[in-house]
Amino acid sequence: MHAVKEQLSRILPYGLTGRVSRIVGLTASVVGFPAPLGAVCRISREHGKPVDAEVIGFHGNETILMPYGDLSGIRRANRVSLIESVPGVRVGEQLLGRVIDARGRFIDGMPAAVLPHRANLHAAPTSPLDRPRIDAPLGTGVRVIDGLLSCGKGQRLGIFAGSGVGKSVLLGQMAQSSSADINVVVLVGERGREVREFLERNLGAEGLKRSVVIVATSDEPALLRLRAAHAGTAIAEYFRDSGRNVLLMMDSVTRFALAQREIGLAAGEPPATRGYPPSVFAALPRLLERSGRNDRGSITGFYTVLVEADDANEPISDTVRGILDGHIFLSRQLAERSHWPAIDVLSSISRSMNDIVGDEHRQAADSLKRLMSAYQQSEDLISIGAYQAGSNPTVDLAIQLRERIDAFLQQEASERVTFSEVVDDLMKFNHLREGLAGQSQSAANSPQNNTNEAG
């Protein structure tokens, strides 16, 4: 009965119409049109195709619409009709290996597939008490993440970086090599020329076979950029609820926030923090909280965040970091040294790592991080030759193992590794570290060394 009621609530009230009363900026105001917020409408034109639009607010007796296309050619009193009162996207197994736009239309040049199901574009997040704990790791295929920033099934991590430091390559590596059943890749506000580059160079044919790609380029209206993020999340929810482990990758949350800012300001919201209206900071948790586990499957989310001027404390970065279950920072300095992936391990954290890896794995990762931290603190002295060997045993060991550490942290984009292989490599490194540390301790306690100290 509940399912029937839910379907009845989605019956579209065909026949609801109104008339355009005025156009201001990017919006059209309509009178006599009590459509709900988020409803999709169609504005008729005397010449040319109708323009689809979405309800974004109300002012007095007017309903405010923002179009999915260009408003040129629309005049006062043009007819507006309701076509969808509850926004949704068609879903099904036939989406695998396909590329769609924000409205669910296939754009890869292949015949359109029949999709038998419909998912709510703005579904409510899973109830907190219905979320199982994150207790199993998800292999990403990236050695430094699996070894030192281990990610669990159902976890949400942010990838924070400026432009040009390897975000797309990192996402492509994970899409090709992760242990997830299905990838859902959402490109929000991407440059048009980079979409095909990502599909062919970063994702590849093998990665595309088990992926669904949703695209809304930077030249498309803000509504479509916003809708792409919600559509991708709805598709990921469909596959999760069918019992799959889904890897959801969204590039980028920053462009989602910029699209919401554009819509909020057009609807008359006052700008608040650095020009962002309140709706932006309300929309972010509603989107990000939809990832995670339920009793059927999981959505593991990787969300990229464009850090303006490499300032990790700007409003969007700060807000997203507080919502997610961990953050991975990409360093421009590492990228400039051709250190790929350019992950700044010491500035990154996975809040679920301790719950999903064994004690030996965690202790080995902590030991490697201590070596990295010791080297970083003394790097200036080491680089100018002012560091004196023997003054700090941890730094001495870090210098001795520097090449081994870099070999573990760096990885070619084409290199494939499994989670178990990464753990084995980490254990081997830890045994080597323990052996060298033991030798250094033995040398320090040798009779000859004690005699020299006494002399």
C-alpha cells in the first residue's frame, strides 16, 4: 500500500499552466502557475523549440523559473506548462558503459537504451541509525591511499587541490583499479575539451565498461550543473540498493556550489559568506550525506574540491572538510617535482582507517609517517648540508630510507596494485625499517663506541 501511495504522489498534474509575466536576468516569472519548488516546466515560443525550465522560487503571486537553455525569443504571455512535478532520472543496468547528460539523455553517440526504473533526483539520505558501521576496506588501486590513508566501503573522502595537480588522473586510476563493483563518475562544470580526454586517457575502455559517466560542462546552465550532481548520486543510490558496492567520484563539489550560488542569487537570496548565499551551505550536506552504507550495499564517495589560490580554509573547502569522513590534499610542490600522485600524506587523513585495517597495518603506516615527518622537519638542514648525522636517529633512518619511501609513495598511472599487495609492500618496508633501526641501535651500544665516548 505504501508503494502505491508513493506512486500516486508522483502522478503529474497535467493541465497545470501559466503565462510568462516578465523576464529578469536569468529568470522568468510566471503568473497563475502554482507548481512546486523543483518542478520542471516547459515554456512555449512562437518560433523555435520550447525551453524547459525549473521552479527555483516564488515572489508574491509569481512563480520564478530558471531555464535549462536560452531565454531568447520568449515574450510576455507565453504559455508555461508543467511536465514533471517530482524530478527524477531513469536508471537501469543498461547505464553501465554509457555517458549521459544531466537530464539522463545518452550523449555517447550509441543507441539509447531502455531504462526500466526511475530514481528520485532528491532522495532523502539514509537514516543515521540505519547506517551500518564502516568495517571493511575498499581497495582504490592507489598505493599511497590504500597503505597510508585506507578508505572503507561507504566512506566519503574529499580530494582537495588547486588546478593542474593531478585530480583527473587520480580519479581515472581509481576507476580502473578499485575493488568496487561499479563506478559512477560525475563531471560537474568540466571544460568541454577535457571530457573526451578523461574518457579516453584517464578512464579508458576497461574503466568505462563498469562505469556510468554523467557530464554537465561549464557552458551549460547552472541548473544542469546542479542537476548532474544529484543525478549521479541518484544513479549511485540505485546500484547501491541493488546490493552493489559503488564508487562515486564527483569532480567537483566546488562547481556544484558555484552553480547553487548562481541559482540562489538569481532567486533573490542575499549573499552571505564571501558572496555565497545560505542555500549553498544547506545544499552541500544534503548532497554529501546521501553517500554511505545501508543494509544492502554501499556508496564510497570521492569528491574533489578546487582550492582557490591553494587556500584550504576558503568557505567551500572548510565546509566540505567538516562534512566528509576524511580529506586528501594534493600538493603543488610535489607535482612540480613530478611526484605522482602528488598526495601530501602528512596533511591528509582517513577518519575510518583505524576501524578497517589490522593493528600491524596501522602500526606500519604510523611508523612510515613518523619517518616522513622527521625528514620534513629537518629537510631545510639536509638540503643545505647542515644536518649532522647522528644528532637524531629517526632523521638518520629517514635519510637512509628516503628512496624506498619515495618508491612506495609514487606510482605510474598505468600501474595496477591490489589492496593485499599494498599491505604486503608496507609490511616488507616496516621489516626493513626495523632491521636498520636495530643495526643502528647495536652500533650505538657497541663496546668500541662506548670506549670512544669514554675517551
